[in-house]
Amino acid sequence: MSYKSSTIKSKWKKTKWLNEDAYFRQYVPHTLPFSKNNLNTMLASYSTVFFKPTDGSGGRNIVRIRKTDGGYTSQLNTTKTSYSSSSQLYRDLNRFAGSRPYLLQKGIRLAKSNGKPFDIRVMVQKTREGAWVSTALFTKVGNPNKVATNYNQGGSIGTFKNTMSGANFGSAFTQQLESELKRLGVAVGRNFDRHYKGFKELGLDVAVDSKGRPWILEVNTRPQVYPLKTLKDKSLYHKVLSYGRQYGRTK
Ligand SMILES: Nc1ncnc2c1ncn2[C@@H]1O[C@H](COP(=O)(O)OP(=O)(O)O)[C@@H](O)[C@H]1O
Ligand SMILES: [Mg+2]
């Protein structure tokens, strides 16, 4: 795309930026670079661990690892593989990663809306005056057979209110979470500005666990907006584009 806004691909770099600050740290699931030691550390602490390419996007090449009675199960897209030991699992993950860096992240049990896992996109954009504004909140409702909710992985786009009510969260809670996430989005914008010049927009991927607690899974510096067009109500799409026009985003 031709519009101007800085891009940082490395999820590890961005996670470290957030973890420097106690306010953000409470939202960041435990994350470590992939190594044999770190794999064992994560497996000792969590029943589900995500294995994600550090420079990845679009939900591609993400593996979900789950502990089972006899060992571990990995899932890539819809394909599951069983392992009886962590060293066997490590060998396979290492082969899969090849020379690409990977991260390990505590798995969040995503809340489900009408039986489907979802997470939230918080779209944050800068005004001409340089102030960050959380312009849109929407949801990505995933295919229950997949490990990523991304639109490119067969996820669909929902409104925040409908998805939250489909997950049986009450309207008071939903409103409170909306303001919390909008505040968080603005704060992340300011944090990113302190580390690197030229950001005009950011997209936070926020998971809500079954208890309603929000977790930042990643911060996108090149967030996609076109999936918003699939909503019947186009007002959010137009709102994001009208903010985007100020830095040359046209779609
Ligand atoms: N730690 C996690 N716990 C639960 N689900 C996760 C976790 N990390 C990623 N996912 C799922 O995978 C999707 C893609 O992960 P993400 O970190 O956003 O990478 P990408 O850059 O590929 O979008 C998320 O939207 C979520 O559905
Ligand atoms: Mg994402």
C-alpha cells in the first residue's frame, strides 16, 4: 500500500515495547522466543501454547500446542499431530520453522460467541494534529476448527456488541470493556510513538478469555480495513477511511 505509516514486522520487538510498561504488561500473555528451553518452560506453565512466526501475518503458519494425557498435540490449520515427548515436538517445530524466527505465547482460551471463538480488533488512528483516536472496534469470529480467527483463515467480521452478546457478556460489561479497550488503544499509540517515528495507524488484536479478561495478542502496524466492508452497516468502514485519508489511505 502506498499510504504513509511506519511498519514494524517483528512481533517480538513490539511485545518488548509493551512489556517495558507495567500498564501494558498486565495485558500481554507470557511470550518468549522459540528455543528448546523456552518450549519446556512454556509447556511446564500452560496447557496451551501458541507457536507463531515472529514476522508472520494473516494467521499463517501458526501452530497451537496442547498438552494431552499421553503427551502433546499440535494443530496447524485443521491438521493435528500427536507427540509423546516434548523433544519430539521440539524437533518437528524446529523443522517447521526452518530459518524463520518463531515465538511461543501462552494460549488464551478465547471466549465463544454462539459457539465460535472470536477476538477483537481495536483500530487506532492519528489525527492531523497528531492525537491518537480509537476509531473502530470490531470482532473477528473464527472457524471453530482452526487455530486463528483471521479473516484470511475463514473468519468473519462481527460488530463488537453483537459478538459480545452472543458470548453472553452483559451490556454493562460490554460497554465497560469498550471504553477500556479504546483507552488501551490510545495508550499503545503513544507508547509506539516513543519507540519509532511515523506511525499513523495501529490495529490491536485483543483476545477476551472466557472470564472476560482482555489480552493483547499482537499490535499490527499494517492493519487490514477492507474486511470491515463485509458488515451491513458501513459506517465504521467509512469512519476509518475518513481518518485514513489524512495520511493517504484510500481503501
Ligand atoms: N496466544 C494466543 N492464544 C489464543 N489464540 C491466539 C494466540 N495467538 C494467536 N491466536 C489466534 O491466532 C490469530 C492470529 O494470531 P496473531 O498473533 O494475531 O498473528 P497474525 O499476525 O498472523 O494475525 C489470533 O487472532 C488468534 O485468533
Ligand atoms: Mg493478527
